[in-house]
Amino acid sequence: MNLAPLLDASPAIRLHTFVAVAALALGAVQFAAPKGTLPHRSLGWIWAALMAAVAVSSFWIHGMRWIGPFGPIHLLSLFVLWALPMALWRAHRHEARLHAKGMTGLFYGGLVLAGLFTLWPGRILHQVVFGN
């Protein structure tokens, strides 16, 4: 592992990566922790803020352009910015099953699956993890 490619990247990419890794770690904690407790709710708000930061910070990253400066990943970011408040609203309404389904989808789709695509050859995190 070599962090140099990430440390040499733009501030937007460094911020995006930092908040994504933090959201990934905190999301894993949330899955393991008891649900409905004060710590779950408190950490959940932090996780939601991290997810929003991941989505918003992506709009300053323009490595894959399809329409102007935007690429397919930005569609995912728009979806996250819509789905996140919907999942939070479900918790507010005590619709635990729908809240859990929304948050689980955001975690696996918005972080895990999207994160796997960052390991594609030629991408910065591929260079970080695999060294080439």
C-alpha cells in the first residue's frame, strides 16, 4: 500500500476519500451495534452527515466526464442526496424496517459498491492499494 497517489491528489479527492472511509467504518459499527438506542441515533446522524459530505464532495471530482464536467458517479451522488433524507424521515416516523432498508442500501450501494469501482485500474485508489 502506498498513500502517495492519494496524498498527491486534489483536495476534493482527499476529502472525498477521507469522509467515505470514515462513513464506511462508522457504518460497519452501526450494523453491529444495537438499534434504536441513543448511541445508534447519535452515530447515525454523524454517519448521515458523512454520507452527505461524500455525495456533495463528488461534485468537485471530474475524472470521468460524460456530460460537461459530470459523469455517471454524479447520478449516484444525486440519488444519495435524495435517498438519505428519505431514510432519515422513515426513522423519524418510526418506520424501522423502511429506515433500515434505506440505510442498508445507501451503505452497500453508495459506499461498498461505489468503493469497489475506485479500485479499477487507472484510478487513484487502485494505485494506493495495488501500487501501480
